[in-house]
Amino acid sequence: MQVPRLGPLGAQKVWPLPSVKPKTPKGVWEFRSRPDLRPGAVEMIARAQGTSSGYIFIALKEGAGEHGPMIIDDQGQLVWLGKHRSARDFKVQRHRGKPVLTWWEGRVVAAHGVGEYVIFDDSYREIARVRAGNGYRGDLHEFLITPEDTALLTAYAPAQTDLSPIGGPEDGAVWDGIVQEVNIETGMVLFEWHSLQHVSLEESYYAPTKGAGWPYDYFHINSIDVDHDGNLLVSARNTCAVYKVDRKSGEVLWRLGGKKSDFEMGEGTRTAFQHDARRHQDGTITIFDNGAHPKVHQKSRGIVVELDEERMRAILARTYTLPQEILSTSQGNAQHLPDRNVFVGWGSEPFVSEFSYDGEVLLYGRLPDDGESYRAFRFEWRGHPTEDPAVTGEQRTEGRVAVHASWNGATEVASWEVVSGPGPDQMAPLGSVPRDGFETDMLAQATGPYVAVRALDSSGEILGTSDPVEL
């Protein structure tokens, strides 16, 4: 509801109140105005000048606190928490020319996903839900909206094959790694690629496990990207290789790394059980090199690789590592930012970090203990929630009231104005204070038993008004 102004603002009757909402000892945020939100708290251990603009996007799936897609700022303060507990790969993409939020949701089976993909607009409303075609279920490892507004996604399917050449049974079960390109509007499958048709079992570094109870995961597809010529780059963890795939025929055009690399791999360019291979405008490829599962390196790293496709040579251009020996056994990503900084999500290890182009650590954050986010990103984002701001009030002495205000997902709020009066439709402004994190705590000299708040932008315009609460 809109609360009318009832005259000019007089003397200030609202003051900032020192925070009364510290995170709990278990690393979980609690908010008086939104007791239904209890996200795990991300602690920013180090912050330096030079970080890129925008917010941090993660989707907690392990550890303390409420899980789901979450936007935070550089101080670790919550911006938005979605009620989607099984979310993975939470990020900003463009759909129909506008920025949108996307993620996978479903259930996890044998280290891959069985679910579908969600698209939200900037008001946090679902505008599309994308599913794999041809009877397959969408996997958690990739959902990429292309410039043509199609979607590239991954799927896993069980198949029977002869595993005796690699020490398994003749009638063994294996996971087939699948790439699909689908029309977002119609669900029609435009392209489909199967690893078993193009990559042999012998390329895997992952041995079959007797009595595992699941098909042999020889390939483990974990990312798809579009190359400059429109063909696809496919990363497979268990062959330790990146494949360039013809987008029409499905033919493997080249292999980067692995047992059958078409490139001469320069010092430091070989990866072990890697994730998130991305091609960039300058021709380089970024990769998150886990280096583990089983352990190959002392620590995980983000790397930038230059490709000389005439001489077929790969050259290590830059490496991004933390001083600590962080070894991520699964998941992770390395995001190349517009200003050439690099943002890294450490997958199975509970950390996020940002590096300068030259490798200096500019930001270092820790998720709750045992916390994981499949990937982590930094993006520009402007959110305009349709729900009203939230407020709660508590009587103090001498007619003063402790007011707590928040607005889940709103990014344009610069300050909060408190209004009060004898009735819900008879309230006047008392004053305003600058926004202070997700929840702003204020002390107000109330003029009646009713209190509400208005969210103001940097120009003082009202963005939204809470329902009034009776003290």
C-alpha cells in the first residue's frame, strides 16, 4: 500500500540503531523483519581495492543455514535469497534481450542432476521452465542461454557396453554424457550429442569400481560453451580433456589435454579432473583445474590457456591460486570478468575469491563450515521485487520504537523512511536513515501505535512501502 505524506518533514525523529542482528554462532543470519529467511552467512575474510562491480551469486547446497540461490554483496550481506533449496549453477544470463536469473533445480543422483532449469525476471518471477528433450532429464552441470535464445544443457543416460578392455564386465553399465540444444519456447531439440558415439572408454582416467551400484562414469560432462565459430567446447572431468565439437555433425574437431590431446601441451597446461572451460574474446580459454579426485596437484587453480591453433600448441598464460593449499575434489569455476579480473568459486571447498588480472587476491570469502556452491559468480544486477518491504517494530522507553526494515531482492534502496501515526491511513514521515545491509535497524520517536517504512532510492523517490504494523 502507498502511505500518503501528511505534511512537511519536521525535526528528525529517526536515528540509526546499532545492529541487533548478528549472525548466530552456527554461521546463520537471522532477521527480525524476515524470520522466515535464515541463510548461511558468508564471511569476507579479505577485501582490497580494485574488485569488480556487481554482486556475488552462489547457491548453497551443504552446510549450515537455509540453502538456495543467493545474492550477496562484497561485505557478505544478503541481497536476495530464493526459496529453491535444490538450486545449482545460479547466475545472470540474457533472455529476449533482458537480464534474467537462471538455475537448475531437481535431485542429485550419482553425482549428476535429474531436474529442470528455471528462468526468473528482474522482479523474481518465473517466466520460463526449460526441460531436456527426447525423454532425458536435465543435469545440473550446465544451462547456457545462447545469443540465439536457445539453451545448451547437459544430461546423463545409462547405457550398456563392453567394459572388459578397461577391466570391467562385458555387459557393463556406463553413463553416457549428453549435450542438447533446445528451443526455449517450444522445447524442440535442435542438436544432440552423445559422448559414447565420439569418445572411447579408453580415454578415461577414472577406473570402473566393482560393486559401486551405479553405471561407470567414464566421461562426466560438466560444462558447455560456444566457440567463436559457433561450434561447442565440452569439458569432461574424467577424461581430463576439453573437446571442440562440430555443432552440426557432432564430430570431435580437437581435444585439449587428456590421453589423445591434439595440442602439444605446454608446461602447466594439463588439467586433472577439471571444470568450466570457457572461450574468450582474445582467444584464450579459462579452466578451473581441480587437480584432485584422485589427487594430482597440491592445490586447485584457475588457469588461462593460450591456443596456437596453427601450430597446435597450448601455452599457460596465467594461473590463479590462493596462498592456502585449497584442493577442491569436485565442482568449481573461474569466471573472466569484463575488467579482466577473475572470480573463482572453489566448488567442494567453502570459499569464493576474486583476483586481479595479474593474480593478486582482491576478495576472499568463506562460506559456512561444510558449505558448498557448485559455482560462484559476480554479475551486475538490478532487482525490483513485486512483494512489499518488510517491517517489524518493538516498543522502547519514552515512546521510542526499534524499527527493523528489509526488502528481499531490492537493489536500488538507498535509505529507509519511517512513518507513524494514530491509524493505518493517518501516518506522517518521521525521518530517514541510510540503508545498512539487508536489514536496517532504526530507532524512531513514534507518533502513534502504527508504524510503516518506505524504501527510497538515491533521489528520494519512493520505491515501495510496507504494510503498517501496530505496536
